[in-house]
Amino acid sequence: MDAIRILRNKFKFDKESPWYFYRKVLLWSFVVSACITIPFIIVEWIKTGSAIFLYYGDYNGQQIPFYEHCVAMVHDGNFGWDWVTDMGSNFVGSYSYYMLGSPFFWIMCLFPSTWIPYLMAPMYMVKYMVAAVLAYAYLQRFVKNKNYAVIGALLYSFSGFQIYNTFFNQFHDVVAFFPLLLIGIEEYVQNDRRGLFAIAVTLNAMINYFMFAGQVVFCVIYFFARICCKSFRIDLKKFAGLAFEAVIGFVMAWFIFLPAATALMGNSRIERSYLSTLSDYFEQRAAGEKDQAFKSIRSLFVWRSGSNYYWQRYGQIFESYFFPPDIPSRVNFFDGHATRWASISMYLPMFGMAGVFSLFTVKKRTWLKVLIGILILSSFVPILNSMFFLFNSSYYARWLYMMILMFSLATTVMLEDTRSNWKIPTALMTFFCTVVAVPLGLVWHENVDLSELIEKKDTLNWSEVLELGYPPYRLRFWIYVALAFLGIMLTAYLIRKYRGTKVFEKAILLGVSGMIILYACIHISNGKQYGDDSKFLVDQVIEGRIELPDPHEEFYRIDQYKSNSKSTVDNLGISWDYPTIQNFHTVVPPSIMEFYPHLGITRNVASRVLSEVYGLRAFTSVKYSVIPTNKNQVKTTVNSTDPETGKTSKVTKYTEAHNTYGFEKIDSQNGFDIYENTNYIPMGFVYTEFMTETDFEKCYKEEDRHIVLCKYLVVPDDKADYYSQFMTRVTDGAATTKAMFEKSVDDRKSMCCSDFNYTSQGFDAKITLDSPNVVYFSVPYETNGWSATVNGKETEVLKVTFGFVAVECEAGENEIVFDYSTPGFRVPCELTVGETQFSMPGGLWWSLGALVIFIGYMFFVFKYKKHKARCDFFSFDDYDDCGAGFDMPVACQTKAVEASEISESETEVTDTDEQANN
């Protein structure tokens, strides 16, 4: 009972206690998040009988199966090689981008993996709440009335960026913990609080390395903007301490950061860089190529689409400041912007940019004005936008949540300031929204090529030619326009009617909350229109599965039928826990990314190989293929002649859509038709002939190469002499006929492994050979990941056929063992920076060393130096007016400066005493 009383006294929730406002923001964020998730759970419960949150696109196809799969992997202790992600992948490297470093994921690991699909919505709510609480912890230091910080926290946590990224669940983790970085900086500089910044750096680096790169850039800009403020006093000693915590915090995250970075090396999505463009500019200038040099330098500062200015991108960015976000993949305001998943949204519920405009009406220059100006400019300039993603020239806008926190801060500060001007900001919001809405929605334009229509028709109806409005989804467009103007009207009304009254904060809080619920529910409802049938997802994918032989008994992969017109849901293999070749996953081994282009197949975010590429199926040990029964029909209409009457009539026939060569239907289960590959080859086999990579590409067109994958082993050019010991070199390949293909399959079947077993730590196999040869396995090659022994002797792991492993074996019986260690975790890894490649020790050892140093540092600071922060973390003592200078007592404005001066004098006295004692 004493303990309970002590906790009650410590965490009392009266209005004089800081805990009151933490509880308030927690409860409000809980209520709002419940209102935008629970209604959709109820709808799915009615439709499917399961209390689950479903959306569309990446959320259904990636987030749900990824989380369930990863929780199962953790429960089984499988942290090495993942056999069901694509053709196999580095588990830590592939999933650290999505979740493995996130505290939210490890909370989910407390539950059975089968519960995970149903915990996605509750975890969304937790993420919203954490984002709100940490945003409040940052914002509250800049206002005296903490109720405004509660409002600002909701603006950040439920911004347009957050609602848009319901589609990308993993970005919510980043947004939730980002404010902790800024809190760490402020606490270190203003309050001498040691250790918090290092922990914040570690946590954010673990959560998502891709987003962390942008956070580093932002923190640097933030720091240099803040030092312009008198209350942010820092000397060289304090700067060195802050830098030390940044470095030690980053290194403590290397146990997951280095494996992730290693897995990313060779991925084509990170190889496009503006730094290369800048290098090209100087080379072109030196070579006297002025026109090319001009084009190179122009691309750094202006987005272009072909030979034209990319006005759709500029328009999309501009409108995203003022309107709720378009749903992913369905760009509406500026149709034609090809980057449809870029997370472009800076919308603050109800306020939009009004709070920011209000800040800029203040005549006094503040650090926040400077910072916001830099960030807005960065959003419109290619090279500045790219600096948040290591200057990657692919367009991303996933750093905007950091700017949104600054917008929330500006709005929070201006709400508290009784002299701030809101008439001009709301007028500007009205003007800019009108400037966007009217030209897009109320302008008649030609919807067809008029010259072509004139050739086809003698008379024209104007309704066939003219169309009102450009957006492809006009109703949705006008709903979003109405939401934006509703926010403007609410802002103007609440400020005019309630400002200066006791209920002002409550009125604003209710208005913001209502607006969040309204626009978020509309946004999610729009997205759900494009999702797969809920009943199908729950009954046949999430809760149901097909029953096939255990792949651990005889290894095989499954396939999902895919043609240009028909496909099924993504990541069925992951959902059902079967090895597969079809996979929707951004981060897979570089060898997979290397392999597919040689077959003329694009592999960017997914492996979606058309079923007509039948040779690949045999080459990768695909045994079964599935297609939903309701999609396994092709309707055709043919002419039929009655033999008696001679009359011709049209007859409808139905044939099976699944017509992949070599596959025969064997069963129907769980709403899927199952086909077996008659050309299935067990894992691990040898060849009698090989071709060099150059000869292979010279002899065969890209679209025909899959047919001869089982005929020839393809080897690097410089290894031809080595492979000539075991096989016959072929320079002119055989004809790509189906007869040749089937003969090559039969040959490989006769020379395959008799036994194959796999685990997360590797695999082992047995094979008997008449003569020494190289045994091929359709397992992606990974530098420093795989090691092999044959009959107990360490043997080199060979890379063949553009990215798969092989090993040399002797005549007679061979026991092959492949061991896998995650590159960059315990074993060294190979990294490439620019043109330089170097080796790094495993990240685990770096992290452990950094942790020991950090513990020693904290012990030295708190035990030996007996250091204490200037004020309690949850107290009201810390205050900074953002430099606005309105309605702020002089004592408050100079408080941090005086505290800094006192601290410096105390430090001098302490140093003098120590010298005297010595």
C-alpha cells in the first residue's frame, strides 16, 4: 500500500502536475485513434466474422503477412536465412527496413503469430498515442499553457502524412519516435541532461535506417537554426558532448544497422544519385560539353518529365500543403504525377498552413521561421529534397513528417500568442485553396483528340468533346476541397468567437479532433474501395491455406499464376509459409536483383514473373502453382455452324486460365485450383555443359533465355577454364524448343541430390556423382553470408547463373553442408561508399563496444561527477518562447540564458575546488 501511495503522489493528475497533460494527450489520442479504426473493424467483423482491420495495397499485401511471418520467425528463433521470402533472403537484412528494430514489433512478439493480423489495428492506435505523447513532450517546452501543446501533438500525430501512411504501416514507427531526437537535443543543450540524446539516436537508427538518414540531416539543420536563438546557449565543450552522444548512439545501433546496409548494397533503387549527376556536370564541363553540362546542373534544381517541366509534381507538392492527402496510387489533384506512393502530404487537420502563415506575420525573425523556410524550399528543389535520402535521385517525400512537427510547433505557439494575426493566414489559406480548386475542378477542357473524332463523325455533341474538371475522381476531389474549406471556416470561426475566453483551448481541441476523425475516415474509406474482397482475404489467405506436402520432406517452391490480365494476391507463400518465387518485397538479396534483368524481367519492388516463363519454374524447383478458382476461367465466344440448318451462331466457351506449359491440375482446395509441374526438378543438381555469361547473352534473346536455364550452367567469363574441368563449354547454344527444354529437365532430374534439408542456419544435401562436378542450388548468393563444406572439407562457395550458389564436389558420395551467417551481424560485411569498397567487422561487436563505453560514460557522469540536470524532465520549469517575443515576460525570455550563466559559474567554481584539492 505504501508503494501505491508513493506512486500516486509521484504521478498525481491534478492540473498543477505535468502528468495531467500527459494523461490528457494520451486519452485524447486514444479516443481519436479509436474513432478512425474501430468503425472499420466493426464493418469487417460484420462482413467476415473476424474483428480485423483491412485496407488495400501494401497494407494487405505486405504489412499483415510480414508481421505475422516475422513474429513466427522470432518465436522459432530463426534469425538467419528466410526460405519463404522470395527465393530466399537474409531475414535481418530484409525485414529491418520494415519492423525488426521497432519496439512496437517486439511488443507484438509477446503474442502468438496467429493473433497478429487482428492486433494490427490496436497497434496502430498505440503508435498514434506514442507519437502524440512524444510530440507533446517536445512541444510543451515552447508554450506556457500546455493545453496548446496537446492540440499541437494531435496535429502531428494525425497529420495528413500519418493518415496517408496507413498504407505504409512501418512509417508510423518512425513518426512516433522522431520527436525524441529533438527532445534529446533540447534537453542536452538547455538542461544538461546526459544520455537521452544517445538513446534517442540508437532507437531511431534501429527503427528504420532509410528514414534515419533524413533524420540526421534534419537534426543538423535544426541545430544550426536553433543556435541563432539566445536561449539555446552552447559552447565547444557542450557541442563536443552532443556530438559524442550522437556517434555513440549511432554505433550502438550497428548490430541491426550494418546487416541492413549490407543487404541493401547492389540494390538498384539506391544506386541512382544526384552526386553522380554533379560529378557528370564537372566532367562534361571539363570536356567542353556545355549543353549536356547545363542539362545535368538543371536536373539538380528543376524536376523535369522528359523534355518538359514536371508541373504535375510541383502541383502535387504545392496542393499537399493545403488539402487532405490523395490516397496512395490514385493521384487525383494532379493526375499524371507518376510517383504515386511518395507519401506527399503536409496537411495539418483543420488548420492547414494557417498557423505557419500566422508565424510569418510576426515581424521579428525567429529560428523557427528560418527553419520552416529552409524546409519548404527543400520540398521544391530536387537536390535539397534528396539530401534527406543520401541524395538518391529517385523521388521520395518521406521526410515531410519532420517539417510537419515544425508546422505543429508554429501553430501551437501562435494559438497561445494572443496578439498573433489569424485573419491574414485564413485569407491566404482561402486564396491558395481557391487557386488550386478552381483551375482543376471548374475548367472545361477537351477530353478526346478532336481531330480524330471529326474524322469518325459528321456531327459532334459538345458533351462528347468537353469535360468539366481535370481530376479523374471528381467526387473525391470536391469532397477534399470541401474538407479544406471546412477547416478554414472552423479555424476562423473558433478563433473569432472563442479566443480570449476560458473555453478557447477546449473549442480548438474539439474542432481539431472532429476534423481528424472526419477526414481520416473519408480517406480510409476511399482506399478500401480498391482492396481485395474481405471475405476472400480472411477465409482463404489469413485464416485459410491449402494443404500441400511438407517442403521439409522434399524441398519445393510454389508459384502463383500470373498473366498480363490475371493475378492473385501478393505474398501467398509468406501467408501460407511455403517457399515461393513470387514475392512483393522491396529489400531482397542483391543477387536476385541481378538475376532477373538477364531474363528481361524487371525486378524493382516485387518478383512477379509471368507464368509463361516456364523455364524459370523448373530451374528454381517450383512444383505447385495456384490460382483462385473464381479466376481460373477464360470466356471466349466462337462461331458455331448448325450442320442441319447451316446457320451460324455465337457460342460461349469457358477454358482454364491457368495454361502454363508443363502444369497439370491435381486438386482444388480453399477456393484455389492447384497445379503440379511435370518439369519439377528437386533442389540441387549438376550440368554437363556450361556457357560463359557473354556467350549466353550473345546467343539468346532475353525472352528465350529461361528455356535454356536447365540446359547450361552460366558462369563468369574469367572462370571458363575452371569449369572446363567438369563440363563441356558451349559457345553456340541449342535451339530454344520445348523438346530441348524437356530433355534438359530429364537430364537434370537424373543428376540431382538424393536428399536436401534446410533450416534458418543453412542447408545440407547429399549427391552421388560419377565424376567431379559443380552442384548448383537455386539459393541466392550472398557475399560473406554463405560458407560450405563438402565431406567435412571447407569449400569455396561459387556464384553461378547471375546470382545463385554452387559448390565443387568429388566423384562418389558427397555430403554438402552450407552454413549461413548474417553479413554485418557477427561476421564482417562488405560495404560500398561511392567507388570505394571496404570490409567492416560485424555490427554486434561494434554495438557491444559502444554500449560498454556508453555505460561507462553514464557511470562517470552520474556517479563520479554527480551530475544532475537543471530541472526535472516532466516539470514546468523549462520554457522557450521560440523567439516570438509576444506576451512573454522578460524573466521567461532570459531564463535559459541566466541558467546557462549560473551553470558556467558553478562549473568554474567546481574546477577551482578540484585544483585546490589536487
